[in-house]
Amino acid sequence: MSSIRSAEQTYRQWSNPILLELKEREHQLAPTDRQALQNILLERRLINSGNPCGADRRKPGSLANDKYC
């Protein structure tokens, strides 16, 4: 593993719990900070974005019938 990839993995391991803690305290954040946190959590897939998971992702059908993670 390259040193850059290793550093990225270490960064994510340390920052994900911090981000989840911020999510619990988001009511204390300013609206712009709250939106930035939401964007990061979605990007890292730390919160449910309503996307189907697993085999359900590949099934055709309407959104009303899909199962979500």
C-alpha cells in the first residue's frame, strides 16, 4: 500500500467517529456548517441516503417498491 493510500485510510479511520459525533451535535452548528457536515456524511456514506442496497439495487421497478438500507 502506498504511503498516500495508507495516510488516507488512517485519516478516515480517525475522522469518521468525529464526524458521527458532530452529527449527534448538529443542532448546535450554524446552518452552513450543518450543510457542510451533511455533505461530508453523504459523501462518505456514513448516513442513509435512501439508495437501495445489495440485490435490491439491481431490481427493476418503481422507487415505491424498492427496499432501502
